[in-house]
Amino acid sequence: MIKHKKWIGKIFRSQPANFSRYGKICLDKNERVEKFRRTFLKKFISKIDSDKINLYPEVLALYKTLSRFHKFPTNQFVLTSGIDGAIKTCFELFVSKGDKVVVLQPTFAMVDIYCKISNARKIGIQYDKNLNLDIKKLTSKIDRKTSLVIIANPNSPTGTIISKPDMIKVIKKAKNFNIPVLVDEAYYEFCNVTVLSLIKKYQNLIVARTFSKSYGLAGLRIGYLITNKKIAKILFNLKPMYEINSLGILAASMVLKNTKISKDYIFEIKKGLKILVKYLKENNISFFKTHANFIYVHAGKKLNYLYEKMHKSGILVKKGLDVKGYENYLRITLCPPKQIKIVISKLKGLKSA
């Protein structure tokens, strides 16, 4: 056997799905469900010329657009391949073999993967039966042996949120030991709670954002980090030759310059949520809303039946939540009224679950 890092071989990674998600109502990964309007697609396509394909990407334009959008200098941004690319870069910079990494449990799956790749000690802070976090317990786990704290806010898959005052407690405690805090704000646009303004005050704070959720560009893999210029410069040193591809740069620039696309979509999924909640209440079906773009619906003993029924009908949802007491819930990505009514048609009879 060729010499390699032995622990890497023990990591389980699921293989690509043996079916295509294209053409289905995809409510399993919290992507944009509604198709982009033809006017947007035509404009996007019209801007694709040979240079966008046969020349290497020119990233500066997007850095400048992000700078104007967020009102931070360009040297405080680092473009990445989605949020997972942002997390990977932070692991590469801060985490060494045997280091402690404090995270939420459960949280974005790639956090666990990068902990294993780094051969780090993951310290997971679990939720109680009401999906609440013990902030005192979280801060107590931050010590000199910790190399990184990762907080997704809102968190996925729980959809819960940590208040700004509590986030400050975490950031302050980590600052005492000069430990970086990475705040994953992938779902920011659905709750408008952010710690971005604290970057000027806390030199250990790093915020990650993505174009995969409210902006609907999941297929193009565009994310970015925002932090102070000193950390950004070092993170920038870890980037690949070109951070993202030319089509991603083009699409991201277009949606940032026309935020109405994102805002209109959020408005539509809120309408869909209202219709779904009304149906669930009228039929005494337990559910809980989140601070992100998904909802949990209690399916009880009918969990597997409903999951398969929806899958066969071309509606993809997520099964269960890895927190005690929430195993028999379906996670459904929020969508506009047109799609939500199709979902409701598949939930008929669930009240007897």
C-alpha cells in the first residue's frame, strides 16, 4: 500500500446519488426551488462569450462588487468554492492534528468531515429536547487547546439561531485565547441576524457567506469569507490558483447588482410557508418553523412511507433530524405557493400518523 495519512481511509463519504435530481421538485437541500426567469437567463447567457470559457477567470470584478455591497475593502474578502470551501480554508490555516475544534452538534455535515481530515478533536455542543443550546457550556469548552470555533447561525440542520448577545459571549471568550471564530451565515438572508458589523471590533471573527441559498446559485459553487485584512491576507494565501470559475463570477455579480431577485424569492417562499402552516394547523399536524428556509413536519410512523411516496412523485425531501425526539420529522425546503400546494397534496392523511 502506498504511504498515506491512515485516518483519511477511515472517513466515510457517501457516493453520488444513483438518480438525477434534475427536473424534480428538490426540497431536500434548501436550494432555490423556483426556476429563474427567462429574462435573467437570457441576459446571463448573452454575457457568456469565448473569453469566459477559454481564458482563466478574472476575479477582481467580483471582489469589487462584494466590497461595494458590504462596504468593506476588497482586501477583507476571500472568495471560496461555496461555504464548504470557506470552512476548508479555515481548517487548513488554523487546525493541526490533535487540536480541539468547538462546533454545534448537529451542524453542516462538512464540518465533521474536515475535522476528520485534519485529525482534530471535535467538541460538539448538543441541543436539548427543546432545540436550545447551553451557551455557558459552549463557552466553557473554549480553552488554550482549542484552535477553531465554528458556529452556523442560523444552524443547519436544526434551523435554530443564537442571539447576537450570546454570539458576542462566544467571540469574546475565544478572543481571550486568540482563537478564531468562524460564523457560517449561509442562511442569513432568511433571518437578517448577523455578526458582520462586529468584524471591526473583534480581530478573531470570520464570517462566511454563500450564493447557494437565497441567491439560488448552488450549482455554481460560490462562497466567500469576510474578516479583518490581516487574517484575510493569510487565508488568501491558501486559495487555489483561481478561487471560482468565470460563470460563477458572472452570475454572482448579476444577482448582487439586482437584489430584487433574492428578495422576491424570499417573499414568495414566505407566502408558501403561510399556506403550509395553515394546512398543518387545520389538520393538527405537529411542525416547527425555523430561522432558515426549511420547516420540519412530524410524520411519526408514516415517516418512511411519506418519504418514499414523495420521492416516487418527484418530490425530494429530507428524513429525520439527528436530535433525540426529532427523528420522525420530515425536513421540507420552503418554496413558493405553486410547489407548496403539490407538497400538501402528498401530506393528505398525515394527521393520523
